[in-house]
Amino acid sequence: MEHHNLDPYPIPRDKNPLFINEPWLIDKYMFDYAERVKEPEDKEDNVRVYIPLDINRDAIMRRLRLLIGHYEEANEDNELDFSSDVSMLISQIEVYDQIWFVRHMPKEGKHSIEAINLVKEFVAELESIPDGCAERFPFEQIDELREEYLENEG
């Protein structure tokens, strides 16, 4: 049995981590809930564990490339799972955007320049996914990202 590094303090201790009480950012099962619940599960044996998740351009792009490598192409058999996994990364982009937007408080637009640049790269990767006759994915995600982040933003 492997023992895990359980630390009662955030690492590094000299900085303040950002706690986001949204387990669906890393738990695919919870991401698919119609109503996302932030409260811990009401189970006698439940322990809510906060696992560090680095959210930066390289980490998000690395995760996307790993998904593309895993699924290889978008087809009818995998498009629902593929789309769900990519949607989790889009949620991470939204957190990334919020943080950078607050840090820089741009006078124009509703998104940070960092997120806009990340979305451009993210969309380019989505466009590179081989099309195995999927009906909606990745086309809908590409359109939504373009509409939200790239049109009228710069």
C-alpha cells in the first residue's frame, strides 16, 4: 500500500493558496451533475480533501494535449466523454481568467489578456483534433470559446 504525503498546511506555507470549493474542477463524475453541490457529501465516512491544482497556461495546455493524446480523434463513441473532459479544462480557464482579470483590472473588455492568449492557443489545439465524424465536439466548444473570449476582445 502506498502512503501519500498528507500535510495539514498548504505548500508553500509562506504563501496564501486560493481555495476554490468546486470539486468538479477535478472530479469528472461531479462535473456531470446537473446541479453542482459545493457541500461535502453527506456520508458518514466522507472526508473532504483539498488537492493542489496548478492553474497556469502550460498546465492547462498540457492537460488538453494529454486528453487529445488519450482520445486521439473526436468520434461518435467518445465525443461525450471527450467534451466533458475538455469542459473541465474550460472551467480551469475561467478561474485563470478571473484571477488575472482581478490582478490587472483592464479598463476595456471582460477578460484578461492572459486568458485571451490562452484561449487562442486552446482553440488552435481543439481545431487540430482529428475529426472521426463527431457531431458536436469540438465544434461547439470552439464556437463558444471564440464568442466569449475572442470576439470584440483583442
